[in-house]
Amino acid sequence: MAETQVLKAQARERSSKGALRLLRQGGLVPAVIYGEKQPASLIAVSTKQVSALYNKGTFLSHTLDIDVDGKKTRVIPRDIQLDPVRDFVVHVDFLRVGAHSTIHVSVPVHFTHQDVSPGLKAGGVLNIVQHEIELICAPDAIPESIDIDVSKSELGDSIHISHVALPKGVAPAIADRDFTIATIAAPAGLVSEQNAEGEAAAAAEDTKA
């Protein structure tokens, strides 16, 4: 579970597009905090700080404490708007999360011990179907990543969600099927060779007939 970081913010008033432009020029990003059956709070956060968090690539799967004048609110980022030309953050939506909340969050998948996997050592290819898994859990139980050990995976093996030991209190959002996360696919050369052998065997049977 990742450590909760503190993001400094200041309250702001609802304003015009021109005022928001000046806010951004001053090194701040307009944002809003909503949820938990409370009124929305308009805030502004540091462009430098929020951009650094966003550039880590896991911004949407980590809780934060928004600090406005010493009052902290636990949130999780829910939507980010980027400038369409220069690709920098121009607005963020934060969702309040309570102590007993459950949320949907996408967590990255990492595959470990690839160097000793029999299937990969034989020339197989790790075909990743799900680079992220959507989970349901409490905000303070979000795993940093889902690590899958492929040290015993052979050619042709498929890794399903049922093979993954999720942390306590964490469940996959897709619960109606045992979906595939990755496969160990045979190399193209081996597939071609097997196809050729099959065709030769079929031809031999036709000749006998």
C-alpha cells in the first residue's frame, strides 16, 4: 500500500475563464473536491506538485490528503483535464473518501521472475492481456501493484485472475468470469514448425488412404 501524500491547496471562488487563466499563469491548477454527500469545494493546487504526482503514472490509483489552511481531506483523483496542445494538467477532480468507503481503482500489473520462467526461457513470449486490473477496496487498502510470479509458467500457460492472491479486503471489479491476465505464447517459429508437422502428418494420412 502506497504512503498517502499531502497536497497543499488554497480555497478559490467560482470565477470566469479569464480568472482561471490568470490562476494557471500564477502556477496553480484549479480543482474541485466532491462526494461523501457534501457540497463541492473549489480549490487550487500547485501546478508543479500536481504535475510531479501525475507524471509518476499512478496518480489515479493513490489517495491524497488535500491540505487547505491546515484542514486535511482524504481524496482520490478521479479525473484530469490536460491541455490538448501542450499536454499539461489544467484541471483536476478529486473524490472525497471516508473511512468506510469502497472505491473502484485500476492498479498496474507487474510480472516477476521472468528470467527463470521455463516457458520464457524456451523462447515463449509473455502476452499481457491486462496491464491493469480494476479492483474494489477501501481507499487505505489500495495495493501499489499486483505482482504475478511467472517462475513456473510453461509454454501455453494462461494466467487468470483466480491465480492471483489479492490482499485481504481487495476484490476484482469483474466478478462474473475468471478473466485472463496474460499468456505464455509459443514463439512464431515453433508455431510454424508445429503447423508444418501437422500438415505433413495430414498429407501422409491422405496418401495412405
